Amino acid sequence: MRIVHRVEPDQPPSPRSGRDPDHAHGNGMVASGLRHAYGPLTVLDLDTFTIAPGDRHAVIGPNGAGKSTLLGVLAGTIRAQTGQLTYNGHTVTRHGAEWRARAGIGRTFQHPTLWPDLTCLDCVRIGGWHHRRNPDRTPMEVLHLVGLADHAHQRAGSLSHGHRRMLDLAVAIAGQPRILLLDEPAAGLTDTETGHLIDTIHRMPSWIAVVLVEHHMDVVAAVADWITVLHQGRRHTDGPADTVRADPGVAALYLGTGGGHAAHP
């Protein structure tokens, strides 16, 4: 089965609304009834999760809430024990990570996974190998997008931590994802590097839906227009970013307050 991307590059995303589950069924991703456990420990028990085209969607919650497991299930690196996943209207539950990556579901990891002996330029070329005949951007253009053009011929293994994170992002972008899953992209970054990460996400094409798991609340506030809060593997709440961040219940859960103050991550 071949997935046909029906989101045109010059088509701006529509704002999040109550109709988004229907929109996601057509052109995005819908997960329903996902459950994953390690032995007796259930780490994910999610009724539904939708990604609409153009989303800027943050997933937050305490440590152990199931956030990274959710990304793994969406990307195909973890197979949920129950549930169904549709992408662009097709059921893709049984397809693995490699197939999903070719179909347009890209991701980064908590720890960058790069080829240390290759140059940054060659790493990006490998990331975009499946689209080499019809790339959205040349490898140099991708490096410029993430601020690494001056490091094009530097070995990936010699980069600083912040630059390795940005190269990991560049490799994922080179794969021309329609959905990009970012697992704690700001972890270990300096304030300057964090600002650059935020700018890079803002410069991404609007037809790329970005879903990020992030503990750095300044990044969530700057990037996300929709937030899902997980707790003990379940969806605690979700909604427009400003509404969720101001929810005293989220403050009590995530920030450890007494629940009487608004959350201002």
C-alpha cells in the first residue's frame, strides 16, 4: 500500500477546532484504543490521539506518564498491544518504523542517533535518500534551515551537544515528513540554543505537523497551539495551549502545586 500525501505544500493548516478528529481522519493521523504494558506495568492506555495537518502539538506530563512510549507507538518503533492507528485515511497499525518513515512519519530521539564519522552534509543526504530525486530542499538548504550550514563538512561526531541535536532534526526534516515527532528536543540545550530551536520550528513548512514531547515549558509556550497532558499513561486533558496552561488541575498534576494557582509553565 502506498500512502498518498494530500496536504499541498502551499496549503496553510487550518486552526485547531472541534472538527479536527474528522480532519485528521482524512489527512492526518488518528490513534484509538492504544495500550502498551511492560509486564504488569501499563505505561500507555490512551482512548484517542489525533494529529491534524499543520499541528503544533505538545505532549506533556510527569515523568513516567507514557509520553515517549506514545511517540514510539506513533512512529512504529514500539508496537501497541491493542488499538488502531490510521494515517491519511489508511490503517497502518501493523506497519513498522521504516515503512512509516518512508510514508512521511519522521521522528527524533531523546539521544541523537547520528553517523559520527560522516559529515553533517552526508548525514542529511542519507536522511533524504528516499526523496533524492524530488527533494523539498537540497541537503544544504536543510542545514541552513537548522543553522548548520557552516558545519556542513564537519564530522557529526565532533559536534557539540546542541549542534548534534540540530543535526538530528535536520536528518529528520530531510526525510520530508508530513508528521514530525520530537522527543525532548530541548534537553541539554543552552538558552541560546533553545531559542534557535524555537526559531527553527517556527520556520518549518506549515504542512509539517509537529508533535513534541517536552519538559522545557518555555519551548511548549513558544511553539504549541495544542497541548495534551498525559498522566499514568492516560489522557488527563487536552485543548488549546493557553487554556491547558492556565488550568489549575494541570498545575497541580504537572507542577506539584496545591491546585489553587494557574499553570504558567
